[in-house]
Amino acid sequence: MQLVGITKGYTVADLFLPVLQDFSLTVEPGTITALVGPSGCGKTTLLRLIGELEPYQSGQIIKVTEEEGPMGYLFQEPRLLPWYSVLHNVELVLRPWYDSKEKRINRALEFLQLVNLEDYARFKPDQLSGGMRQRVSIARAFAYPARLMLLDEPFQNLDTQMRWSLVNAFLTLWKQDQRTTIYVTHDVPEALLMADTVVRLSNRPMQILETLTIDTPREERSLGDPQFIAMQARFYT
């Protein structure tokens, strides 16, 4: 995917507030790109533009063939339907793609098994912990046959153990189906351990300060490694 010269702003009380000004970014297909920047700099706005949830004033977003079609969106909160069971929250997104209910149920169960929630398939969302609800959302996002995944800080406001449990659940599914993923986070260690490319962003109007490409396999990464210590330091100077 290529974002070329994107400009986006809002008019408030007759004043134009620029969020993105001639912003360009290249995202390699089948990789995870993390966007890290200050609060309010425009990261979520950028996701909304890519997700076609709102227009931009000028520029161009060019997707490769593998990224065309439906998009998956994983939000900060789970956004599950409270009147449906866990199983049917996942099965719901499969309805346009499978005529057979049996196939949809079996497919939904496969994704719940991958995030270790098959035993909770008949539970309602309000019977689960916050972390478990977000794991259902991850399973649902991957069940939906999207080629492009947009993540808006889906692991925030959780304790450290739960956060890494969710990151691992996401990566388990992603390794089996390596969709182009653009991921917004404030957590630098999380970005460095999870992404192929980490983009450091400025305050508004948002610009790229630095792009870090991480070649180390994810299973070999360690925040104690001097390379990763040095990369973390770049975000705090």
C-alpha cells in the first residue's frame, strides 16, 4: 500500500486545523506496520482514512491487489453484540461468505480454539473478562476474510500479563494468515516486539520522523537486546 501526499484537516470555528499535511507512507504487503506517536497527532484519523470511514482533502491511497476488498478493524474496545453468545459473535461475520450454518459454526469454533476460548463459546460477552472479550474480537477479526487489518490500540488499558496474552493471540492468528496490518499504539516495546516496521510520528500536522525496519524474527526478539534498547531510546529523545 502507498499513501501519497495525503492532506486531511477539520474546520473549527472558521479555522482550518491540519491533521495530515502532504503525508506519504509505504506499507509492504503481508507485514505489520506499527504507527507510534503522541496522543492527538492523527494516528486514528489516518486509520479512518485508510479504512474509508472518512474522506481526505487531497492525495492518494493506492492498494495492491492483495489488499483490495473487505477490511478488518480491531478497535480499542471489543464492540461485541451483548445479546449474542461468543460463538455467534464470531459466526455473524461469516454469514455473507457461507450459506451453511454448520460450516459457519465449525469455522467460528476453529478461530475460538486458536485464542483458547472454545470452552466459552456459549457464554455471553458480559460473562467474560475484558481480556477475554478482546480475544473474541481478535478471533472475529480474523474470521472475517479481510486482506487488510487496521488496529486502533486494541491492547491498551490492560495489565501487562493480559496485554501480552492478547498480543500473542493476535500473532498466533497472523502467522497463519499474514494479512497486511497497520497498527496504532503508544506502547514502544509492544511495537518493537510485534511489528516488521515501526514508524515514529510527529505532533500535528503528522509527519514521519523515522522509520525502523526490524529484521530479527519475532521469536528471537528481546527488549534486553542492545539493538532493541537503542531503538527504544530513539522514541524518548
